[in-house]
Amino acid sequence: MAEATDAVRVVLAWHEALNAGDLDHLTALSSADIEVGGPRGSGRGRQLLREWFGRAGITLVPKRVFERDTTVVVEQGATWSAGADEQTVASLFEVTDGTVSRVLRFEDVQSALGAARIES
């Protein structure tokens, strides 16, 4: 297996912090003006990330990872509450200067890959 790039390592650490409930580490891995987006729209900033973290109650388990330069798409198993059925979603991440500067959630991996202009 190939060694993960710096961008992939940052994105996987971001997932670990999210799933561990470690808001301090999650925000440290995120740029001050991070763009957070999904089906309900998008916004910017660590405060928005904190608010999303507080209400989403989501666990995102990485399944497959695709990358192009500093853009990383992760197919994920998502659950929104303990005991809920897992759904497959995907997120597009941009990594800038060692932090996540953008995370956008998509309904499926093909949509995220298309937005990232990455071929599967």
C-alpha cells in the first residue's frame, strides 16, 4: 500500500478527531476560514464548524480515498446517531497549509469526484 500524502494524512486525522468527539483537535486541523457545506448550503469559519459539530451528531468512517494534489475525496460510512443505519456519503476536502480549508458533503462518491474533477 502506498504511503499517504500530507493532504490525506490531514483529512484522516480530521476524521479521527470528529469521530472521537475532540472539537479542539478538529478545529486545530481546520483553517480559520474553513468552508463547511452540504445539502443545506455552506458557510465559513471555525465557529460554524463548532456549531455544526454540536448539532450534527455524525460519525464519518472513511472507506475509499481519492486525491488530486491538495484535493481529497473520501467515500464514508455515515451515521447520525448511535444505532442508526449507516449510509454511504462522500466528502470533498481541500487542504491548505496543513489544515482543512474546505469540506463539502455529497450524496455519493461520483458527485464528489465530479465536483473535485477527479477520475475514479
